[in-house]
Amino acid sequence: MKTGKVIITIITLTMLLTACGMKTSSDQVQTGAATEAPAAQSAQGNAAVVDIKNFAFNPVNLQIAAGTTVTWTNNDSAGHTVTADNGTFDSGTLRKGDTFSFTFNEAGTFAYYCRPHGSKGGQGMAGVITVVP
Ligand SMILES: [Cu+2]
């Protein structure tokens, strides 16, 4: 009886810790964005843009309303990609002047990166789109 209760408690704690761990990492990304320049990084309406310049996405954290189409433009001579961590979208290689657009219809946090210069989890050349309902 007591052992069963302990096991259930351990399982519950493990699940909670896992959930918290995931939430914490995405919260940190958003918190960083909010303290930098929330007004400039907010976008209302149906379109928003992200500049790719000097091996970085600008703004690196963008908050949009659901239904907004985000267009990335590569202004670097180097080729870049816009690749979602969760595989939702992938631009393929963008040459200088190339654009890639994606419409975010669902609320959530969408981390992305450049395949040649970054990786999942915000490593290197990466950004985050936060979609609010
Ligand atoms: Cu790149």
C-alpha cells in the first residue's frame, strides 16, 4: 500500500519535472525577448517580416497574432535556411534576396534555426516565433 503510493508519487513528480523543464526553456527564450524591446518585436495584423542579416534573424524573437504570415528575407551573401525545430516548416536554402513565408494559424511557441549555422534549441543562428491567440 505504502510502496504503491510512493511509486505513484515518483511517477507524478517525474512527469511534473519533465513538463516544467520543457516549459522553463521556452519561457527563458520569451523572457529574453520581452526585456529587449517588446514593442518593436510585436506585430499586429496579417503580415510580419524577419530580416536575415549578418548570420542572424532580426528580430530574433517575434510575437504575432494567430493567422499572421511571416516572411523571412535573406540579405546575406551566404545561404541560410528557416527550419522549424519541430519540422513544421523548412525553407530550404535561401540565397541572397530570396524570401520564405509561413502562416502561423495556431498559437504556440515555434523555435527555428538555420541548418548551416545553427541547430535546434536556440543554438547558434536561431529564432523564435511566439503566436498568441
Ligand atoms: Cu545561416
